[in-house]
Amino acid sequence: MASYKGVQGVLRALEAFFKSRLPDDLSDGPTNAKVEILGSSDIANRLTGNMLGIYLHRITIDEHGRSRYFAPRGNDLSDTSAELPLNLHFLLIANAGSAAIEADLMSWAMVELANHSQFDISHLQTSDAGWEENEVLTITPEDTTTEDLMRIWDVFESPYTSTMAYVAKTVRLRLQPQRTEGGVLVSRVLAGGSV
């Protein structure tokens, strides 16, 4: 399980994933497209340049993973790990100086995620050493209505551009272990010696 940095780690893993696969005809001149994580302050300004943006717009608690505990490891049966299971709802945003480049950026990104819809420790461990080998993050398109997208974009200063919604399930964040109390003290043995 990851620490609280797991959310940021997933975004960085997505950014690295796209950067490593960006085709030459999109990354080289004259297109010079880039991939970057966008924050709310980035979208509050007009987007410029040819880019594929990754914008985390919502985090939800996974309804199927609430209050889940994992089996103890080794001989210590009291060692159970509590988690906070999160789903990350993010937008892929294609912004470009031409309709053709915008369409190419978005369709390329969608094809990449369709072909590689699961991220494992090889993608995620650089951001947080707490990821375990059996953890897999699944990234799927999210059904979002045009009305919902427009509500999101109404908040931004930037004009609407090609947008596709995705959800990354499930990011498991490690909770602090619960405090345990020992049994009732029934006797006390004091060491004594002869005088």
C-alpha cells in the first residue's frame, strides 16, 4: 500500500507512461507536443501549446473496498493492515493549435490506455516504495455526460477543448495502525536477591 503520496504517484506514473510513448510525429517539430499534469491553477489560465494534459478532477472512496483489512503476514496474527481505497477520476485534455493535432493527441492517448489499461509496481514504485507486487491499478474510460463535462469546464477560464474522462481504480493508501491495549495486569514479579 502506498502512503499519502500514492495519488500524486499515480499522476506522475501516467505522465511518464505517456511521455515514454509519445510518437515522434507528435513530439518533434513542428508539432512539439508535450505531456504534463495540470492543476487547477493551470486550467484557470488559458491553455497554450500542443499538449496532452492530465487533470485530476475528483477523488472518491472505492465503495467495494471500504473497511477492508488484509490478512496478517507471518506468525503475528494481530498484524492486519487497514487501507483507504481511492478511485481517481481524471481528465485527459488535448489542446493544440489545430484540430488535426488535437484529434491526433486525444486518439493516440486513448489507444495507449486501451492497450495498457493496468499499471503495476513497475509503473508505480518510483513515486512510493510502499507499492506491493500484487497491487494493480486499472484505468478505464468513465461514462461522463456532456453536461457534466461542461459543468467542469464552466469553472475554468480556459475555453473547452477535447476532453476524455477516465477513472483509476483502486489506489490503496496505508492507514496508521490502530492502537492496541495489552491485557489486564494480574501480577507483578520483582527480582530480589539475598542480603
